[in-house]
Amino acid sequence: MVIDRDTLLFFDASCLIAAAVISEAPFLITLNQGLEKRVNEGNLEVKALSPGGFIKTILIQHHHYSAMR
């Protein structure tokens, strides 16, 4: 059996993913694009985003965002 790097990383990060789901965190910020894709393809209540993706899609909607800039 051959396990690719992204699959291995997904299982290696399973505690992190489980903690995000159990704590009902709405977002999981990650630099790993493979992990981001895997989490978002799963039927999970948490959404994985890159830091830039979080800023561009979520943070920009916050009511204090314009004051922070």
C-alpha cells in the first residue's frame, strides 16, 4: 500500500482537526494546501482556509475591519 504525503499529513493532523470540530471552531487556518483541500472536501462543520483566504473572505466582513486598516 502506498500512502501519499497529503494523506499522511491529513492523518497526522487528525488531532488538530478533531479539536477544531469538537470545539465548534468555524475555521481552521492552515498553510498546507493539501490539508485545506482535504478538510473542505470532507463533510465537516469546520472550514479550512489559508491565512490569506481568511483575511480576504472572513476578516474583511468583520465590523471592526475598516478601523483595523
